[in-house]
Amino acid sequence: MTCSSGQLISRIEEANLNAWPAIQQVLLDGWLLRFSGSYSKRGNAVVPVYPGTKPLLQKVRYCENAYRREDLPTLFRISSKPGLRALDRTLAELGYEQADASLVLTYRNGELPTTSSQHFRLLTLDTWLNVYCKLSGMPETATQLQRLLLKSIPCEAIYGAIIDKTQYVACGLAVVDDELVGLFDILTDPIYRRRGHAQELILGLLRCGLEHGAETGYLQVTENNEPARALYRHLGFQSLYRAWHRSRDRLEMGQPDSA
């Protein structure tokens, strides 16, 4: 895929929305308001998609009223995508604090390191969800919502895990959207870390994505998660842009946009 960095950022942001559908969405003058219950941040944020014409303050107030009706914090997903500086500055002036600073990384080399894949397994959605809930500590009350969201993914979804003897010790999700494959919810049991399981999982998911026609892999990692960033650098991922949330409310939802 040949395109400028700005075009690639926009395309990844689009794919990110496709990979994690919301239960309800409202389009407001270029902004997408997403609503998905009270658990997931990524499904409950305002995402600027394209430039609009209405005054920023008017649109922000609309969003605040809309999320207040749903008893949710007003949460904006901002990135270093061109054209969002004015919005980010306006939100800061209104008292919206920055949180969940992350980096979006891409893998574009085409050739993956040769490593063992003897522990990598492809799972059904339900089996994967059970593994994910166990590793993440997701409350049981959120499981049905998570299943609904996963079943709503309109693209090719690949559910992968690592098994050590009889124990599932890591899991992750890959979503293929045309030329892109995004990696999400990369988790490893703390007891089994530093044994190469995360690397095997990531490479297994990437291989599956490439086999489905993807050319570029992407994922998001918390900016201060240096161990994860070091692993991704080792595998050949490169930083493309930053992303963060802005909110004035106390955030208690459990799923930030990060790997």
C-alpha cells in the first residue's frame, strides 16, 4: 500500500472504527458519537472523522448533552491526525484533561521473523472470549456486551491464543480490513510473561492477517508501557502517530484503546 503518512493515519482510524463497532452511532457534522453501554471506552467516545462546518463549541455542547442522557462521561478520542489541533486546544480550554496517551504502531516490512508457532491456536469467538475474560478480569456483567460487539465486527476477525501445556496463557484479536490488519486486546497471564508467548501470539496473528490479504499491520500501545513497546520494536513495528482521550469526567470504564 503506497500512501502518505497522513493518508495512512486516516485509513487506520477508519479501520479502527470498523474493527470495534458501537451499539449505536450518531454522525454530527463530521464527528461520530459512539455508544456501547458503560464498560468500553473505545465504544463510547466521540471520534472526529472529517472536517465539519459548525462551531466547535456548539458541537461539544451537543456531545455533552447526548452522553449525559446515556449517563456516560463525554469522552473524545483525539489523535495527531492532521486537522485536530483546534479541537484538542478547545477541549483543553474547556477543562478536558488528556488521558490514555498511546502510540499507534505499524508493521510494513512484509517479512515476519521465523519463530516457532507450536503454541499458537485459532479459537472460536466463544472460546476466545472465555480466555479473554479470565486473563483480563472482565466482570461477568460485561461478557454479553463484549460478545455482542465482537459478533458485530463486519470484517474478518481472527481469534488467537497461546497454550502452554493445557493452560491458555495469552490471547489476542486480529481484524482484517482490506489491506490492513489490526491487533487488539493482546494479553498475557502475568505468571507466564517473559517466555516468548506474546511474541509468538503477535506473529501468529500477523501471519493470519497477511494470509487473508493484508499488507500492513497496526496496533495501539500505551505510551508508558515500555516493555510492550520494546517487544514491538524488536518485531519491526514503527511508531506512526499518537492518540489520546480528552474528558472532564472521572473515567471508570474498563477498556482503553490499547494493546
